[in-house]
Amino acid sequence: MVPDTISHHHFPRSIDPNKRTPQLRHGVTLQHCGYDCDRKDADRKIGGPRYLLAGLPLLLHFGGKEEPVLNIDGANEADVREEIAAPLLALLGYKRGTCNDIARELVLAYERQFLGRKKPTDPPLRGRADYVLTVLGAGRWVLETKAPNENIDVDAIEQGISYARHPEVSASYSVILNGVRLTVHHASQASTEAPLVDLPVSDPKSLAEQLSSVLSPAAIRRDCSPPTVDLGKPLAEGLRSRAEIRRGEICHEQSRWSSNIQFPAEQSSHLNEMCRRLSGFRVAVTGGSVRRDEGSRIRAKLLWSLPHDEMIRFAIDKKLLDAEYLALGDQISAVRETPTVFDVIGEVEVQKGETLFNLLRWDTERAGVAIKMRYSGRATGFIADFVFQGTFTANYYCDFPAMPSLRLDMETGGTFRVEIDNR
């Protein structure tokens, strides 16, 4: 393998790797090609026959590509470890002595009971796992390396899986690498089953990019952590008593306002236009949670992504993101005709002079008077394929301490869908 940045051990002894030398394409210098010259005489001698002959093997080795191509001709298992396995593990995020640890050549003893051998005189067999990768508190996987001339056959796969299953390892995956091919097997698989992943080997960087979603520490934490034991009553079929909300969307479809007194034409026009613009207004749901409380009621909390920083600031300041939707039903309904109803209520106070966001002008403005607002909302829906969907209504009741006789109400409604994580 020729790395992107040639390291010290790739240089001949007579060459200082820190010395600036004339550069060719792919970071290869004239000195790497056996021609020791400075930048001044590089132009004069660059076409010389010695340069061409000395540099040809390296140029062919690069193959004229942006990424170096591995040359495994004559390579052995040690070469595969050094040139592929070691940089691959580093790129994935593993390092010895960290929470994403690497144990090398771990000796494992197989007792008689583990192998199904019952004679007391039978000695234990020993194996040596090339690499055991541990993500602290989450899981492990093993990596077995072979020489390029060794096939990844049933025996090699069986060896790797036996290491993964060993009581001292208890890994989730066994990975086999021979410099030409890389396969990933689950510890529960038979050695004759097709691998979960089967990749040709090009270079460590490409392999790391392809395997990151399976073997990186983050992926191991996500997929291999010990299972959560939840003895609470399920929220719905296939869910635990609590679950995370992955994403969703709230779409406003209609809005209207009313007041106990007649507004001047300008203010009425302003409120009518705001209601018109709310039609089609969408709010992205970016997360949240659903849980069953100690009273067996179902509570949901949403996280939103609003289209302006001032809207977000207002929602945080007024603790709107802390509002919980409450359902009294036994479970979240899976039947459209008998939906589950979530209700929410709350209060918001706005002080005179406080910064508000004007939807019409798409800009901030100062509140001209103090406002006390009560709000209530209702989401009615059913769950299918772990998506809770349906319709919603929201009502806002505004009072103005400076004008006790004035009451302004607003109602909006539309549709929603929320994806629930069933893990």
C-alpha cells in the first residue's frame, strides 16, 4: 500500500522525510524515484532516462488514479495487518487504551465443555484472535486477517465466529480480511451462511467509509448495546412503554380569528392576512419522546425546527418545547375509526416591549401591549407501521391587561405525522 502521505518508514535511509523535494503527481518526489536533485535542477533533469526508468515502477503502482491502488503481489498476513487492517481500524476510530479499544493477538482457551468434549484427560485447545475491538459498555467485534493467497472459506469463517462466540469475547461480529476480500458475519450465523457484508478490498480509506455504518464505535453503540429490559405496559404493539420520536411534520391547513369587539379595518385586514399565510405553514418535528407515566397515562413531548431564530428563541423562553401532550387511552390506537386523542394546555405571558416575530413582515417587532395567552391543543390519530398520524386543532385565547374588556381568540388546524422509533 502507498499511503496518501508517505510516512518515514517508506523513505530510503539517505533521504530526510522532512526535506522539501521536487513534487510529482500524487505526492511522489524525484528522490522517491531514485533521483536526488534539488528544485533548481529538477526542470533540467526531469526528462532524463534515469528518472524515467527509476520512476516508472512507482507511477505504474499508482495507476494514474487519485487514490493509491494496493499492491498485494507477494504479500503475507503480516503485510495485510500492517498495510490494511491497522489503518482501517484507526480510520474507523479505534485506538488501544481508549474507550474504543484494540486488543491484539488475544489468546483464548477452549475448554472441553465449550467444544463438547467430555473426557477429563482432553487438554483445552487454544486460539489466538488477531484483533478484538471493544466499544466500552456497548459491544465487541473480532477481526481475523489472512494472507492474500488464503481463501475466505468455511474453515476461516468458522474460526472467526468461534472467536466471536468465546465467553471471554462475546462479540457481535466476526470480520475476515485477506487483503483481497473482507467479509462480516454475525456471531449467531452458521459458517455456511452468506456473510452480512462482502466487499472487495481497494484501500483502507474506502473500506472505512463503507464499513462505518456497521463497525464504527457509534454503530456498535447503536446496534450492539445490551438490550433494554422494559417491563412496563407497551405504548402500542411492537413498542416498549417508552420510545423516541425520530421525525415528523405538522402542516397548518386553515386558521381563523374572532374577537368580542369589532376591530378597525386595518387591524382586521392584518389578522386576516396572517391567517391566510398560516395556511400551508409547515413545522418539522426533529425529535421528542413518548412514555407511559406512573399513572399509566401516555405522555408525548415534541422537538421542532422553526424557520427563524426568533421563533426558536420565543419557543424556548416561553417553555413551549416543554409542553406535554397527554392521552388517557390504554394504548395508542392502531384503528383509524377509533383514534387516540392527545391533549395539551398551557399559558404564555408577553410583556409590553418584548420582542416578537411578525409573520407578515418576516421580521421582529416590539409588543405594543402586554398579553396573557392561554392555549389548548388536540391531536387525534392512529398508529400504523410506527407512524402516528391524524389531525390537530389548536386554540389561543388572548387577554390584554391594559384593555380588560378585549378578548381575541384564534384557532388553527391541520394534519400531522410522527415517526416513532421501535427499537
